[in-house]
Amino acid sequence: MRARYLAPVGILTVWLGFVCLVPALVAGQAASSPRTAWGDPDLQGRFTNKTITPFERPKELAGKEFLTDVEAAALERANAEDVADRDERTPDDIVGNYNQHWFDRGTTVVGTRRTSILIDPRDGRLPPLTPEAQRKLPSPQEARRLDEARRGSGIIDTWEDLDLNDRCILWPTAGPPMLSSGYNNNYQIFQTPEYVAILIEMIHDIRIIPLDGRPHVSQGLRQWLGNSRGHWEGDTLVVETTNFSDKTVIRAANAKPSEALRIVERFKRVNADTLEYRFTIEDPKTWTSSWTGEVPMTRISENLYEYACHEGNYSIPTMLAGSRALEAAKKAAGKEIAQTR
């Protein structure tokens, strides 16, 4: 059972949110957006980034940056029809698959009606990989083996074959960049004069972003979520993150980034219920150019809940044991065939 998020924190958050949302005038500056009690733009609240907008622009929409209202409505209808009968079809992943009650992929093309989350390059497609990055890609056979293993339909050699999210260490929705997944696409933003903190519902990570101008940590210290530093540019919070671990995964990207990865995020309140979230990925060792995405974060009234995933969760030894049993069965069958010849 997923426990409700701690009530005392929720009560305190509601009270702080009420106080901080009171518009305040900063000396010499009119409040063009809601302000905190100390004068910074107020980004606080609970938000979701779920959307059916694809990460890359579909090839059939090449050259088309925005959908019309009619096209967006048609896409939303098609998505609703697809979701409605998913439980009547055999899913791609038949091991441990959830029914549709548990998914929260979103139902709308949120806000901009863009044909892709990627907005740069202008074609809405990821830039090509560098020759160095291409050499690091697994062979097609190894890529297929790993994909089957992670889907539960193949052999898992070791626990290292499994993604970080399979092992409950980190889910790519935590970011940066923060991109939606199948469920738990919810975030809560807290502010003080010195920090911004982002609570991520999926696997309960928290990003703590200093605003006091301190430098990044030394290059030798690498972290799952990188090392973030923030500052204000007008009404926009700009967050620069470096020092990523070599195990970092960017959701929907076509390769694992290098130690040169740098991500710049921009958060801006555009109205009472929406934050504009934009991110730029720079990694000259992996992609031939930088790339930028944008997705709105929409205010929600629901609370965030504990996602009770834990490192080394029970399914890991079960999957490994299952793979060993499959190998033993294949070996026994091979011996039996050899004996009949």
C-alpha cells in the first residue's frame, strides 16, 4: 500500500504556500509574477508534467512544429481509444505488467500543441551521435539481449543487466531533465531564500539546489543527479547541473552521456497554474550539437504519495533465479537431445 505523504509536512506546506503566494513588491521592481515573502518569483506548489506529446517529432509530421486545435483533439481521442482497450490486449511486457488503472501517461497535448517535446533542433529530432559515442553503443545482438532481459522475457546475466529504475536506485523522471513516464509524474517545489528543493514522487528523490552562488563541487565527485547550482534571471530560475555519474541515464535519449554532460534548466511561472520548463543538453562527446526541450508543468491539487521502491527490491533475486532456472532447463534439454542421437 502506498502511504499518504506525511500530513504535518502537507499542513506546513499549505500554510507556507498561502503566505508565500501573497504578492509582494520588491524595492524598485513591480511584481510581474507571484512573489515569495522575501521577493523571489514564487514557483512553489505541486505540479505534473504528464503529456502525450512525443519526445521526438514523428516522421510523418516532419516540418510541422505545431498541431492545430482539430489535430490536437484527434490525437487526444486516438490516445483515449488506445488506452481504453489496452487491458484487452496482450501487452508487450507480459511479466509484471500493470493494468491501466495504475498508469498516468496523460491525456492531452498540454499547452503549446507542439508536435514534440524537442524544440531544438528545429526538426524536433535528436542530433546525430558523435563517432566516439557511436563506438560505445552495444552491438545489435547485445542491445536486443539487454532489452529482452529488462522486459522480463530474456536471460539476465547479472544484476548489472538491469536498469537503475529496475533496481529502485534512480528513475529518469528525476532528471535533470525532468521528463514524464508511465505514472507518478508529480513534483512538489519548495523555496527558501537560499535553496529551491524539488520533491520527485517517482522513487522519492529530492533535488536540493543552492542559490547562494557557491561553485560546483570538484570534477572528481560524481553524483546520480549531478551537482546543481541555481540563480535568478529576472522571473526565471536557471539551474546548471554538471558532475553526473557515468551511470546517468537521460530518458528518451539515444545514448548514455559522457562526463562532459552539462544541463541547463529554466523554470518560469507563466500563469497561476503553469510553469514553463525548458532544458538544454550539452555534451560534445556524445551529440554533434546541443539540444533543447520544453514541456509545461501544470498545477495539481492532489497530494504526492510515497513510492515505496527500495534498492535491491524483491524482484531482483527472483529475476536472477528465474534466469538461472531457464539456463538449467535449456542445458538439460540439450543433454537429452544429445543422448537420443
